[in-house]
Amino acid sequence: MNILKIAWFYLAQKPLNTLLNALLLGFGIGLVIFLLLVQAQVKENFARNGKGIYLVVGAKGSPLQLVLCNVYHIDNPTGNIPLEEAQKIAKNRFVKKSIPLALGDNYKGYRIVGTEQSYAQHYQAKLAQGRWWGKAMEVTIGAEVAKTHKLKIGSKFSGAHGLVKDETLVHGETSFVVVGIMQQSNCVLDRLILTSVESVWKVHEPQNKDKEETEEKPKEITALLVTEFRNPMGSIQLPRTINTQTSMQAASPAWELLRLFEFLG
């Protein structure tokens, strides 16, 4: 009697054990395949959303938190940085292109991001309806935001303080107006509400203070994204200069994501 006949005889004698073992084997294989697919999908999404962003400049703190907040919008800011200092970095001889970001508010869980139109252009975003934001308090919203909350061109809403949904902290004295809706892009823009940096400043201006006093307050942003260096030396020298000679920090998304995936195994 060969080994195949012995195996078949064993399986036939214990059908319940055979069925259970087959189910467990199938479940185990399915679980491994599922984990591999999830891992591949997560890495692909991180790579797509962080593509072309070589450096994030922001307040001192965790560099990983700085990247997750300002590139992937899945964490809280490490703080704000003076606009004047950020502009110096933007004009640095090593920097060719950069994008400012001003965070702080949300609309029902979706982040309101003060920035320039070059931020949408960086992701090659296209409009489904309307136009890009221009004046203060105008917004262009992501496809997921529009679909979830049924927002249309001309819709008005007020943001809430912070980056998580909290109806008790709504800025009821100011409101945004939707002037454009982006096409589905399967990137981070689908979940964002884009407006000008000036809009974010305006929402947080004291409502009962003298205008002159308000104008004297130094302007701040949350981060500066460096999307292009003038030469390869910039990626080496600029982060070191920022981290050692300024009150800000610079973090590389590629390096921080590598560390993150190492932590996750």
C-alpha cells in the first residue's frame, strides 16, 4: 500500500477532521493573501499621496507626526511656524518650489486646508464643477466631501475648530462658500476642503478686537511643503540647516515612511 492510499484511507475514515482541516487551511491562506493585499494597497496609497513632496518644514516635535499631518492628513499638527520664517525657507537658494499649508479647522470631520492653487496642481487635480477658490472664504472641495455632505456650488457652511468632528466648536460667525468641486482623484484631495491661507487667518481673527491690533499679530502657517529642489545638494544641506539653525524642523516623507513600515513589520 503506497502513501497516497494510506492518506486517502485516513481522510475517508475521519471526514469531520478532514473538513475542519481543509477549512482552517483555506482560512489561513486567505488571511495571508488578505494581509499581503492590504500591505500593498497601503504602500501604494502612501506613495501616491506623498509623491513629489521631498521635505516638510514645520514646528519642532515628532518628524513622523509632521509628515502624517501635513502630507497624509491623518494626525495632528506639531504646532505652527511664523510665516516670515517659512518665506525665508521658500526663498532659500536650494528651494525651487514650495507650498504653504495652514490647518486648524474641519467641517464634520473633513479638514479645511489653507494653501495655494499649486497644491491642487501638484496632484494634477481637475474640476468636476465650478472653479478654483480665489477670494477669502471661497473653497474648492474634494469629491468625497461633496458626496458625503451633499454640498453643491453655492453651498455655505461654517468650520469647527480643531481637526476632529466636534459640533460644539463651530465658528458660527464666519462661513465658507463652495465655488468648485474636484473630480474623484483617489488621493488625499478627495477628503479635503481647499481654501486660501488668508481664509484660515480670517476665521481665527479676534472678532471683538481693534483692527490695528489684529493686523499687528504675526501671521503663522502650519507647514511648508518643498516639492522641488534646485539641485541635489538641497535635499542634504537644507534639512540639516533647518534642524540645527532654526526653531523649526524638517522631515523627509520618504525616510519617515520607511521607518513607519519598519515599525509595523
